[in-house]
Amino acid sequence: MAKENLTKLYVELPQHWAIGGESFWAEELDDDLYKIRNVPFYAYGLNFYDIVRATADSPDHKPEIQEVVEPSGHQTLRIIFEKDVERQRQVELLDNLGKHKATYERADGINVAIDIEPEGSYEDVYDQLQEWEDVGLLSFETCEAREIGSFDDLLEEE
């Protein structure tokens, strides 16, 4: 992606269960606006092609996402395959989602982010993932904002 002259953006996630922050590739537009160019793996309330406002505290820092200015209409789901699901079987399952205008990006061998285009069927992808979860192939989560004004997970109650 770097060949496309993209910029790295950042969002802090201090309450997230897995990570303290996430970086994104983005196309620089103007006036601190950027178009996200990859599927989020950890942040909530951000999606592929969303236009966001991001600013940097100094020239040597990545711009930090402040807000979504224009939602793209894309939606995100994230899955974690069970460790015994072989890579070829994962690919078969993921490729099956293409009929609903869903594509995917891998973080590693079991963590996958699903992007559903605006013309796609979020409900059909959700239902299919639920079926696969019910038979023990994977677990998944939805990725809408958990808290207004934040891209972070909710603070766990003790």
C-alpha cells in the first residue's frame, strides 16, 4: 500500500481487550481529512473508506483519528478461527462470503477482519458467521462504536 503514497493514522485504544492502539493506512485528502484504506482489526466505529479527521501533535507523530466525518457505508465484522480449523478450510469459508459482497484481511493465522460493501448483505454475513460459530469453527464480533465519541472498547466492569 505504501506505493500508493498513503499515510499512517493512529487511534489510541487504552481500554481494548487486546491492544493499546491501532494504525491505519489512509489516503490524505485535505484539511486534516483522510480516507481509511484498510479494514480495522481492533477499533470500533471505523470502517473501510470512512473519511475521518486526524491531527498530529507534532510533525514526528502519526495523525490521530479524532472523528468520522463521512461514513462510507462499509461495515466490519471480526472473526477468530478455532486453532484446529486448517488454513485451506478458512479460505473456503471466507471466500464463500464473497457472494454477499464481503472481503477480508488477515491479521495472522486465525484473526480476520471482514469488510462488507454498502451494496452487500451485512445480515447474511452475520447469519453465516453465527452458523459457523454455532458449530465451533470460529467466534466473531460486531464492530459498531461501543461508546459515543470513542473508537475504543468499553471499560470492563470489575
